[in-house]
Amino acid sequence: RVLITGGLGQLGVGLANLLRKRFGKDNVILSDIRKPSDHVFHSGPFVYSDILDYKNLREIVVNHRVTWVFHYSALLSAAGEANVSLARAINITGLHNVLDVAAEHNLRLFVPSTIGAFGPTSPRNPTPDLCTQRPRTIYGVSKVHAELMGEYYHYRYGLDFRCLRYPGIISADSQCGGGTTDYAVQIFHDAVKNGKFECYLKPSTRLPMMYIDDCLRATLEVMEAPAEALSLRTYNVNAMSFSPEEVAQEVLKHIPGFQITYNVDSVRQDIADSWPLNFDDSNARKDWGWKHDFDLPELVMTMLSFHGSDSRVAQAN
Ligand code: VAH
């Protein structure tokens, strides 16, 4: 059985849908501390899970015979800077609980890391898997800690720990919260609904980004890769990099008259300026055959047709 923690965040429901297709609906348990919508609740098993409650976590693993865990509970970059003590508790103490339960029950454990695990002294163009990591957010620090602890538990206790550093993930049917890359999710919704978008990052702020379908496929592929194929415990995965002005140009092709304006938020601008410009994911491509499907034109087409705007796209499909 598979358990997804933090399952009601941006990625959990989509991951549950993918895994339920693969392993069967009743073998994938979604969990969070919040109540799911009726739709999510009726789409498959859901349990309450507070990763700060070690006992609760152990009960779930034993009672549901969990063998794989995808650990998505975390405060993201901007939310973490607004509440450092909560981010430290969730992202670090919560991670420790999950590591201990995984080691105790010999679970296969996936923990997502991020472009945010790098900082201003990391090589930025491109950023390789192995290099200096001195991030300047509690989010980034906690994710470097997760990478190091997961690797330690792998070599010390034999824990099958696997980790991907995600770019900013773009999704249409799920809301993200508290991220620095969230502008790239909101722009499509606003472009469709209002024909305009106010961006909190500067026009030229380039960041690695990935469409959610590529992200979830990469996650399942690395978890199903044969152990002997993995030369690393943590891999960068990449699809594209773009800036607000570049994605706005692409949107304009589909929505004539679309207007982007800029109202820079210095907190999130500083975070973005400390992150990679381009991600080197050659190890993932070499070790377990990673390759992305969506680049910028496909991303924009997909996001706009999801928001039901672009008549030409609708006709094309
Ligand atoms: C954030 N979307 O902005 C998340 C992600 C790579 C960025 O970690 O914090």
C-alpha cells in the first residue's frame, strides 16, 4: 500500500490519481491534516495524518500495511519565510518522523526536494546534481537537510530513500500555496478570466519550471527504477526554464490583448534571484531514462485549454 502525506497540497491529488491507476484505487491512501473535498474523499482511501504525531504515523503504516510513502507535507519557500518556526517543525521534525517510521518498517520513501535547495553561491547556469548548496530560505535549508538525512539513512540503515529536486511545478486543476513560482500557475487563470495578470517577479526572472504531468511521471519512474540503476539518492529533473515575460509572450499568441503588469514583491524576488536559472538533469536521463514531454508551447496550450479559454486550442483538439 502507498501512503501520500500532505496529500491535499498542489501535487498530492494528482499523484494519487496516477498511482491509483497503476496500483489500484484501494492501494493508495491520501492523507493530510485538513478535510478533503467530497470529490477527493470519494475518489479513494483518505486518512487524517499529522506528521508531527509519530504515533499516528506508525498506526497508519501498521493498520494499512503501508510499504511506500510519498512525503509531501511541507511549507514552501515564501510561506516558510513568513513562519520559520512552523516550517522548521513541519519540514524538519516531520521529516525525522517519516524517516524513522520508514526505517522501522523498511518502507520505500520518496521525499521531494526542489530548485530551492540551492542558493546564491551554487552554480546557477546550469546547476548540477552535486555542488555547493547554501540556500537562504528555511524551506531550502530543510530540503537540503532532507536530502542529507535520506542519504544517511540509506547508507546507515539501508533505507530505500529516493528524492527528486523539482522545478517550479505548474498545475491547472490544483492550487499551490506559499511558493515563489506560483505566479506561473496564476497567470493562466487570470489571463483567461481577466485578460490580464499582475506579476510579483521582475519580467526577466528566469526559473526552471515543469508541468505537473511530467513531475508526477518522473516521481513514479524514479520510484519504480531498479535500485541498481540509481547512482544517486537525489536527482535534479528538468523540463524548461522561462521568465514572466517569456511565458506572457506565449500566452499572447493565444489570447490577443493579454496584458501583464509588474508589482515586484522583494521577498519572493530575492528568493527567485538566489535559485538556479537552468537545471542540469543529465544523471536522471542517464541512470533511469528521464525525459520531459512538456516544453513552453505545450505547457501554455494545455493550461489555457484547461481554463477553457482558447477557442483555437479547443477546435484543434
Ligand atoms: C516554491 N513551488 O516556489 C515551490 C517550489 C521550486 C519552487 O519549491 O517554493
